[in-house]
Amino acid sequence: MNALSAKGLSKKFGRVQALDDCAFTLPEGRVAALVGPNGAGKSTLLSLAAGLITPTSGWIRVHGSGVRGRTPPDVSFLAQRRPLYQDLTVGENMRVLAAMNHRWSQQRVDEVLDLLAGVNRDAKVRSLSAGTRTQVAFALALGRLPRVLLLDEPLSDLDPLARDEALRILMTEVADRGTTVLMSSHLLSDLSDVCDHLLLLDDGRIQLAGDVDDVLAEHRLFVGPAVEQPEVRGTIVSDSRTERQTTLLVRGADGPPPGGWMAAQPDLESLVKGYLRAARERRRASVN
Ligand SMILES: Nc1ncnc2c1ncn2[C@@H]1O[C@H](COP(=O)(O)OP(=O)(O)OP(=O)(O)O)[C@@H](O)[C@H]1O
């Protein structure tokens, strides 16, 4: 069964087309990386999936049911601006959420907070550092016992050890409870460690969607001399050049590399960077 599915999903804010005709499916129990350049539409997509905003057209469903303006009880969303009551203590935030949610496990919240930094429950949220606030919001999101966990830049302000611990907690969550995770991040090396599914957005449109292994297998990196473009079969997504060599990311390449060139399958980080490079070039061209 698909945890998330969308078709024709579009969202306009005034004249800004934040998402444009997106279609994708995310099978249950997967950990999906949601990547793309700044302003690509990642937070918009997560907010639509969480029911915080409604589509201009098209639909998005969680476990087959439409989400329109209401967060389903089995979905948790860790938004970029960490949704916590700033003037309440950590403990008071927990009690408010426990009262508001039928699905709630205080034990799970305590477990996660103890694994992270051992946060002081009596501290006002306003007094916490940004990273500690993220840890609290992360623990509260898991306390709702979600079947679908939507995370917007969950790792960005965590120190390296807290980041490792948060990723370990996520992997345990997926293994033990079969939770589906959709996580936006610019930290590509962290994503490579945990994600088995990819959604790549640019300019509100989905460029790549699918199983990470399948998407990687569809691409080749060609590395060769810094000369003019070689003849390659497939679509050149992007190129990068130094004085000595050229690297091409090619989609749908088949056959051996051109003479004097080497071919390899990209890893997730080099694949995403290739698409980000292409997106930057398109933006530069549209501005000039
Ligand atoms: N509430 C809003 N009102 C007007 N425009 C918005 C609103 N929310 C998002 N946008 C616009 O929609 C587009 C997509 O924004 P979004 O925040 O979804 O991108 P993003 O991929 O999450 O970016 P980032 O990586 O910088 O967080 C941007 O052009 C943004 O300015």
C-alpha cells in the first residue's frame, strides 16, 4: 500500500507557482529524501501532505484518504519553524500535546529525549537553543506514534552527535513500527545513509521519483578530458569542468563510455548535486 500518493498536485501562492502538476507515490515503510534547491517547493509539499494548506488543484492522499486542511491523526509533521508553545516549559508542551492527541505515548517521548540530550523538562521552550528545540519537537512528533512522519529539515541545527542519534532513532522507528518517513534536507551525506527512496523537486516540479537504487541505476557519471562535449547516448543532465577534466551526469546512458572516458554509477550525493547544478544553470539562464 502507498503511504502517500499525489496526482496533478499544484499550489499557487498569489502569482507564485510553488508546486506544479506533481505526481508521485511513496510506498509504506520507506524512508524518502525530499531534495531540491532553495525555493523548489519542498516545504509546500510537506505542508500539503500534513493538511496545513490545501492544493490549488490536484490531490494528495495518505494511505488512500484525501488530506484537505486537516492533519490525519496518524501523521506527524515536524515543520521548519518547530511548532512548540514558546512560553510553556518542555513538560507543559508535552502535557498539552498529550491532551490533544488520542494517539500518544509519553514513554516514547521520554525515550527519545533521553537518547538525544536529556533535555530539562522545566525549561521554558523560549530559553532553549535552536538545536534543543528541534530535539524536543522531534521527540513530540514521535510521541504521536505516527504511521507517516513528515520532517522538514530535521537535522539542520543539530550538532553532529545529535544528528547521528536522530538518524539512529529514525531507523529504529522504521524498523520497529514500519513508519514511513518523508524528510527534506540539504545534508546529502546524511540522507545517503538512511534513505531508500527519492523525490527530487525543482521549480515546483518533480524531476525524479522512485527507489534510490533504481534511480541511481538509471544514471551514469562520465569522467574524461577537458575537451568539447563527447558523443554520449542518453540525456546529459549537467556537466562540471575543471582545467583537466569534465564530468557529465547522464540519464538513460547505455553502451560503453566514449574512447578516453570512464563511466561509473553515481552515488546519491553526486546524483543530487548534478541535478542541483542543472537547476542553478536553468535559473541563471532565466534571469539573464
Ligand atoms: N506562504 C507563502 N506565501 C507566498 N509564497 C510562498 C509561501 N510559501 C512558499 N512560497 C513560495 O513558494 C516557493 C516554494 O517555497 P518552499 O518554501 O516550498 O520551498 P523549499 O524547497 O522548501 O525551499 P528551502 O529549501 O529554501 O526551504 C518559493 O518561491 C516560496 O517563496
